[in-house]
Amino acid sequence: MNSRCVRGGSAFFDAARDGDALAFLAWDTYKATSAYPGSYTVYDDDGALRASGSFDFAAYWRTTTVSVADAALSSGSVLVENRWGSSASVEFTC
């Protein structure tokens, strides 16, 4: 069952839980003509690292769906960073 998450503040993604996974939508802050690497870090409410990894941002500001296995938290935060070091962090509650 999918569970929508409420995010705090304005952000770059829409988070949802699906079983043991946390999924979110992200897009790069730069309009690139091809896919470029990005990274994510998921923290729990206490600030403890729960998951991290990499993905490719889709070109032309299109959304990229990122699914993080074994990171279905009821609340926490996600930090996303692009290859240029620009980052955004958002808190969420599911």
C-alpha cells in the first residue's frame, strides 16, 4: 500500500512510502541536455543516517523517481545533491 508523505516547506520532491521503500521525485536545479548524476541521503528524526546512494537526474528538468529500499520511515528528512554541489533538504511525515 502506498502512503503519501507530507513535506515541510517548499521542496523539490513528493515523497511516498511503498512497503519498505521510500520513493521521491527530484529534479536538477540546472537544465541539462542529458542525464547527470545526483545523490541522496535519508535521515531519521534523530538525524541518524538511514540510507544513501546515487541516481541520475533526468534531462531538461524532468522529474526523476528515486526509490530507496529499506528506508520507509514515518518521518525524517531527505537531502539531495547534484553534481555541482547544489543541495536541498526536506523534512517529511508519512
